[in-house]
Amino acid sequence: MDNNETEQANNEAEKLKEIEQLLLQALSLEEVHVTQAGTHYKIVAIGECFEGMGRVKQQQTIYGPLMDRITSGELHALTINAFTPTQWKREKVFNM
């Protein structure tokens, strides 16, 4: 890796951490994991706040704090998986 590639990788890692922190603060989540493959982002969010919500409402809840980044085009091709802590215990193996 040359310096430019290293800097780009560091910037991408920093961006993922920023998204995680934004979601943790906005939604009081227990855990959040953000990964990236090219222009595709995957968010796995775990929190009691998802209890009793349907899938669409869960996704809308995650989209809310990210809307500025989505409309600006910074975030593109987003996959969201939201779980309560109990659901996460069962699903963790399949989602990480």
C-alpha cells in the first residue's frame, strides 16, 4: 500500500466510526456495526428501541439520523439490519 491508499483506508475507517457514533448517540443503541464494501454500506444496529417495531419502522428509525448523508450522496446503497438485544443473541452468527 502506498501513502495515498493508506490515507484513503484511514479516511474510510474514520467515516465508519463517525456513522457508528452518530447512530449510538441519536438512538441510544447498545451496539452498532457499520461496514463498507465499495459504495455499499451495511448497518447492524442493536437496541431496545426496536422492540415491537416492524421492519420498515426500524429502517426509518436508522435513516433519520443519517438523512443528511444519504441526501448528499455520501451514503449510498445502504443495507440495514436492526435487532433487539434478544434477537441479536440469535442472529449474531448470521449477520457478522
